[in-house]
Amino acid sequence: MSIATETPAVPACTYQRFTWECRGDGFLWDADHDGWDPTEQDHPCPRCNVREFLARAKDEAQTTVDWQSGGQYQTGEDIWLNHLAYALEQNPEAVPAALAELGPVEALVPDESSEDGSAVRRHNVAPAPVAIGSAPPGHGPMFTGVIDFTAYRPPLGQADPQWPAVVRWVAARPFTGPRALMRRFGIGLQRARWLLVELGLFGVVRGHYSRLALAGHLAGRTVYAYGMYRVNQQAWRDLQGGDPWVRH
């Protein structure tokens, strides 16, 4: 098999992580190598080839109980959730269609009480709606399911009396999360998550892909709740300039 000695043409997709780059056909290549094989399709691009990226994660999650390498440990369920969270960070608009095509994911986890030492955790299903911050029996805190957005009745987002103080406090920090808001403002988990969801819609914060907690729909759009958020570096400057997302 001949190996090309030139780098791929500049692709429309600009995905890059370390030395790995999208080569323009939905797959990645290692730019640190001298040559590349145009027929190699081992690494789907998580930005422009979301369905294949998640399809391979599904296959791996359903056939791997757990693995450990270089001090990193993951179960089959971890594999699925981490890939899903990263796809949501890279191309959130493409994820719903990909999930609809892929169907349920029966991810494996260790279970010493079973005959084969494993158990199945089902994802990408439509369970009964759950309130933000909770999960059905059998699912851990990383459960990604359906949020019932009618379950939380107090004023949301900008209507919350804590909104101005929360915005100023969050904007002055590089990272934050619902637990930090709970401690600082003495509020509950659901209220803290709602405030962060709204800040995310305004672009003030962005959820950390590896800390996805819940996903659901609100006013015709998909929104996500995370355990940790990166704060927009421009947030504090925008705040000082009287940005409209701050209610004075």
C-alpha cells in the first residue's frame, strides 16, 4: 500500500487536538508524522463526522467491561459518556440526529455479582422525565437522560433575584460549577444548575465536556447541565461594559 508523503489539502473542517487534525474527509490524521495513508479510517472526526464517532464509541462501550492504561481507568459506560460529552462540545447541532440513528446504547460496567462479571447500563433511551439534578434508579450522577423542565417552578435565570450577584461572581472566575454556586449563595442544586444553564445560553460559561450531567429540551432547543463549566474569558470585560445579559 502506498503512503502519501504530502499533508492533506486544507480541509473545510478545522478540528485539531494536539497533533491530530481533520484531513477533510471526516477522519483524523497525525500531523506529527511524515506521511499519511488516505485509506486509513481509524479515527473519525468528532466535529464533522459525529455519527461515525459515536457509532464506534457505542460499539466499544457495548463490548468493553473496563480497561486501564497509563493510570487511566474506564468502564464501557465511561467510554460512551465521555465520547458523547466530547461530541456535544464539538458539534452539538449534529448530536441529536446521530443519536436518533444509533438507538439505545447498552454499555457495560463491572458487576461482581453477575456470572460474567458485568452488567448493562442503557443509554440513549427515553425514560420517564426526571427533574434536573436527579436520575432514575440504576443510573449514576453522570446519567444523560430527559429533563422535565416543568419540575422547577421558582423564577429562572434573569428572573432569579440572585441573577446579578451570580453573574458578577461567575464572571470573575476561570471555572465554576453548581456546587460552587450552592456554597457561595446558599441555594439548592436545581436552582444552581438552572442559573448555569441560562449563563450557558448567553455564552458566559461553557460546560466541560467530561463533566456532562444531564440533557433535555427547553423552548424547542436542547440544553445541557454540567458538573463543571469554563467561564468565557471576555465575560468580566463584557460585564464592565454593560453587556445586556446582566440585569442591573
